[in-house]
Amino acid sequence: QVQLVESGGGLVQAGGSLRLSCAASGFTFSYYPLAWYRQAPGKERELVARITSGGATYYADSVKGRFTNSRDNAKNTMTLQMNSLKLEDTAVYYCNVVISIGHSSIASWGQGTQVTVSS
């Protein structure tokens, strides 16, 4: 059973930093790309960052240059370092993986971790 558990959220002032972690289990971690999404109140969930099995990264324009995503395949963890946080980064952040089973693909999500940036 796929499990994703996020941690590290909290309240931080604008300009500050937070580090989010996603601990994964139940699948062959090193095989799969992983992603961070976020959802702010009243808004749709949006892709923040993605990392391939080999460590190549993609970032949304809104976080490029401020966020750094990494993975440790030995520890089955993904980490999002968030610097220079802005008010608009306030959201619930989710870890995501899409697992291929036969001809199907199943998306799994963590429970989310709240990030609140204050002025």
C-alpha cells in the first residue's frame, strides 16, 4: 500500500524559509518521479515542483529560484527547501506519486502539510 507522509509545514514570516519532507513507502521509490503540489483556499491544486527518478527537476515559474526539490532514494524521502517565502506561498502542500499498475496509473497523495506565510 502506497503511503506518503508530509512534514515540516508551519507558520513563517515573509522572506523566511521552511523545509518540507515527504516520507514514502509501499512502492519502489527509486523508480518513480515524484511531485509537490499545493492548494490555497478557494484555488485549484497546482503543481509546484517535480523530480524524476534520476533527479532532474522542474519548477513552476512562481517558485523558480526560491524552491529546491531533492530526493534521497536510499531513505525513500523527498525534500522541498523553500526560501524567500511570499504571502502567496500560503497553501496546503501535498506529496504525489503516480504508480503504474498494468495498463492503469494510480495517483497517490499524502495528507498534506500546511504552510502559512505571514507579513
